[in-house]
Amino acid sequence: MNATTKIIDLGELRAGEAFPSHVAIHATGVTNPYALSPEVMRWSETIYLVRVDSCSRFWQAQKKKLRCTLGELFDPILRYHFGDDHVAVFGNHPWQCLLYLNYQLRHQGKGIHLLQSRLGQNLYRTLDWECWFAAQQGLAAQLCKLGVKGFNPDNFTARQAQFRRFIERVGIAAPRAMSSADANAITRRFGTWLGRIWRWSFNGEECSDRLPWVRLAPSALPRVRRELEYPVNDWSFVEALLREDFARLCEQFRRDDCEHVNRMLWEISLFNDQTVTVDLSFRHPYSLHRDMPEFTTALYQARYVYDDLVARLQARDTDLDLPENMPLVAWRVEVCERISLAPELRDLFAAVSEQIDYAQIMALQNKLPIAFESYRPCACFYPEQSFRSAPIGSSEPESFDNLQWCQSAAAKPLFYYPEAVRFEPTGPMQRVFLERNSQPWWLGEDALQSIRDYFLLRDPRGRASWVFRDSEGAWFKHGEYC
């Protein structure tokens, strides 16, 4: 076989497909339903619905780090927490996951199935009417359990029977045969809920009607409350007290490297008796125990929301005679979302032996107020077009030899100005020539106007700037070196 031959796995995600947002899991013995995400719904005695998009950044980072398929990533986790006989369907809409799960259960298809894969899409098109109607039994049970307004089980059963008579009379072999049917017409003839189910089945990602969702609440939520002896409005005091409260939180659930936090609630009582609730969210699951005793990451997030809250209060109450920072008199901190990983997957958080330390990258992203950005070189001499944004961890087809472009980028700064700024060099400065390049001269009237001579310019204090001189001798500052 040719070394460049690529084997297409029909069961893996198709090129360009987004990370699946939901997974429906059937299992008889579950040790921990929060293994993939803190957002879980118990659909029936043996079926769980999980929103994995709330942790998609983390799982994509692990997939990139381990250089594995989605199935290889999740298989050991699901086996550990849901048993060897589990059936899991990943997809972009929970109803479609449930529908395809029903098909796999009928055909004893154990393991992981990706609805977005070529195989998954082909099989989804073959689903018959019995599979479609059978999946509705679980939905009807959920709607009755939740007491959803407007749902009548007897009326729904009658509408189903009416729909069955219609497809038998018309002779429609399978749902896919009439997938282009107008959902509004289905609603008018067979009722609201069959119309919604029809939209979910074939237009799930675009429809605004959501599947009823009730989050499975954990047995106990770690929380601490603090009543301050005196009002506090200085961050240094708030930080010290929060550090104590995070330590108290750790005492409320076991020290376990499997346990990680996705989100905490911070409910703040202000001096004027107003209560404000803010989120302390983490881009990647965060181990509160591992961050003891300083809790640096959690305190970074708390400082961001504190500064934002103070700014909003000051902007709103400018006409009132209030302190510069509204004093805090009490607060409550609660761990509201946790995720737990299998013990054999603790190495997902460990450093890797290659050039990129994903553990440090994830820890740093948790501390920052904004997300990381990733860029790749492009085959262009014009600096503004020599790079482009790319998703972190995404694969890139090597359509050209980018060695020369990477080497060229090595001498350029990390920080570009949105537009080059005109300036006049003054005083003694060290000037190092870097390169001569040009913008797309063929788009202009004068090719000579496109030439730029780039220099590294260092002032007497050692600060380095990225500058260029155009064909007329004018100087422009284009970026700054760290």
C-alpha cells in the first residue's frame, strides 16, 4: 500500500463537521452519569441525555493531544462509567440521538455511534416508521412526568394513530421518503407535538422548538456562606476571604483527581441590600483540590467578575452618593457544575513529552478573561495577509510547503497594529534590516509604491518595534516585540 494512502473511516466524523453537541447513552449499570459533562438529563431508567458542547473545548484539546478519533477518546470513559454493554449515539440534536439510539438498540449495536459520520447518516436515512414511533414513547413519558402545558397523552395517542393511517393509505415506506414535507402542514393536520417531532427529526439544528430538558441534579452541591463582620470593598480583603472559602468547599467533597469543576456561582450581597449572582466559569474542567492552597485560577476568575460588577454598578449609580466601590456584606459560593473522569484518564491533564504542554495551556486559558486565538501562516509576502485565524487544535491539510513562510514569520512580532502608524524616528536608535517585501502590486497603479523595507528598531531603553520604510522614505510602525 502506498505510504500516502488514506483509509476513510465511515464511522468517524466527516471532514469539516463540528464537534457533536449531545450524546444519548443506554446503560444498565451507571457509576457516574457526569463523566462527559455536568449537563445531564435522565431520559428513562436506562437512557441518559448529555450535553457535551459545554465541555467541547476540553474534549477537542484531548483529542488533539492524544491524536485519536472521537470513538477512541470516549470509549474508555464510557466503558468505565457506563459498563461494557453501553450504547452511545453522538449527534447535533438530542431527539435525533434518541431516534438513532432506538435503531441501534433494536439491532444490538453496542459501543459508540456518530450520527454525523457517513455511516451514521446513511443508516439514519433507512430508519423505518416503527423506529420513529417507538422513540416517541419515551418523549410522551417525559412530557407527562414534567406536566408540560398543552400536552394531552390521550390526544397525542389519537394523533399518532391518525398519522399511521395516513402513511398506510398513501403508501409511504419510511420517514425519509417524506423528509421534505412541510412541518407546519404536519402541525395543522396532526397536532403540535407531531409537528415538532417532525422538525426535530429532519431540521433539528435549525428549529427553535427545543426538546424539554430537566437537568439531573447531583445529590449534594458543595456550598459555603460567609457573613462579613464589616463591609468590605477592597479586592485584597475579598481575595483573602475567598481563598478561605474555596478551602472550605474542598472539604465538602472528596479529594479525587477525577473530580473537576466546570462552573461555580458567586452570590454577593451588597451594602444596599441588593443581591447579585455571577458565574465563575472555566473553559476547561478545573481541579479545585489541585489548586490548593492558593486557588490561583479560581481567584483570577473571581477578580474578573468582581471588576466587571464594580464597573457596572458605578456606571449605573453615578447620580447617587455611593462609595467608589460598593461594599460587600455577605456572599455564598456554590459548585454548581462538576465533571468526573475515569482514573485511567488522569494523564489527560498531565504534561506531554512533545513540544506543546496541553496541561499548561488549559490551565492558562482558565486564568485568562478571554479565549486563546490560533493562527497559521499563509503563502503571501504581504504581512497583513501572511497569516489567518484557525481553530485551536484543528488539523490543517498541507496544501503547500509552509517552511519558508514559517521562517519568515519567526522574525515578525506577535503584536500587530490594525493599521500601520506613521512616525518619525528621533534620537539614537539601533536599526536592523529584516526583509524587503511588498503588497499585491498588481492591484495598484504603481508597482513601486508597494515596496516596503522592514526593520527591527530598538530605542535606548531596549524596547523593540517592527517598522518599515516605504519607497518615498516615510517611516511606519507596524508592530511591537515582547
